Amino acid sequence: MAPGRRRFDPSPDILRELYDGLLAAYGAQPWWPADSAFEIMVGAVLTQNAAWANVEKAIDRLKAARLLSLPALLEADHDTLADAIRPSGYFNIKARRLRNLCEFLERQGGLDRFAARELAEQREALLGVNGVGPETADDILLYALDRPVFVIDAYTRRLLQRYRLAHGAETYEELRSGFERALEGDVYLYQQYHALIVIHAKQVCRKAPDCRRCPLVPVCPSGTA
């Protein structure tokens, strides 16, 4: 961390207060919607720069084409795969990234063998896959493998800044590690917290916030009734 930079080190109490407010407003979230861990991994790649509704369309097309398995994706040619995932956007890039991920899993001996490795090894290995950045890797770890890793996305950054817990210059790793220090590795809590942030950001805490409808406005430092 550069000299003079403020460390992201929120108290457990303030993060729990924020979580409790979100949970009271929206209830427990059925997240991540998928039929298998492998489907979650595929979805984590497809959701890069894409609306979830479009990812679902791409997943449905993969299922209809019988491509939603590691062997099938490894056997599919680029054009077939790219066409199947077209609704998710950037389909040529994502087809290459999916193949990279599938070839990685094959080298690991399959998903089950990879899932048995230590968390630190898993994360380092995923980050070595071309096209898998920190957010995608952590989506896979948290939702596909149930590992205690907190996912940081644009919605999380927005909420933290509006709650005045972050100033905006923090790195991904600073925010992730700060959450994990404060919330002590609770997988279910991490899954729910991230999902609740997403629904809150989509419904009211948008780029142009709708504070009049926000359930957190009484305690949000940036909120205006």
C-alpha cells in the first residue's frame, strides 16, 4: 500500500449492520441459480460485461445444444461455441476464455479433483487462466466451490463509497481482504451479502440513486430522503 493511503479496514459491526439492513429489506436470496458447479463456472465467464438475463439465454442455448459439460465444451469448435453463447455478448472472446478454463480443468484432472485442493492454491491457479480475473475467480470459488472468498464488483464499490466505508482508490485485493478480515470466512454470509448488494444496486442504489425508495437511507451517510 502506498504511503499515506488509508487502509480499507471496516469494523465487523458496521458491515453486519449494513448486511442486516439489506437482509431485512430484500430477504434471503436464491443465488447463484444453476444446476451444477460446472454451470456456475461457465456462468462466471459469461457474466463478464453482461446482464444476467443475457447470460441465462446463453446458458439455455448451451443446454439445448448439449454443450454444458466439460467434455462437450472441450470437443466443440470455436464457431459452434461462440454461436451458442452469442446472447452474452463478446462471444468470440468468451468462447476463447471458456476453452481456456475448460482446458485448465482438464489439466487439473477435472472439477472434483480441483475442488479438493487448498483455497490458496485454487485461487492462484484460477488467476493464471487467461481471461479469468479476480472477480471471475472469486465468483467461481464462492459460488461453485463454496470457498470463503468475498466477491468485489462494481456494485460493491458503489455501495461502500456511498456508505463512506471506501474512498474509491482501493484495489480489488484491498477491498476483498478487508471484508474477509471483518467477516471471518462465513461462506453463506458471503454469498448472501454479495447477492443482496447486487439486488440493492439494481433496484435503488443505481448510478443515479433513488434514495426515496432506499431502505437504508436513514443510516446511509450519502442518502437523501
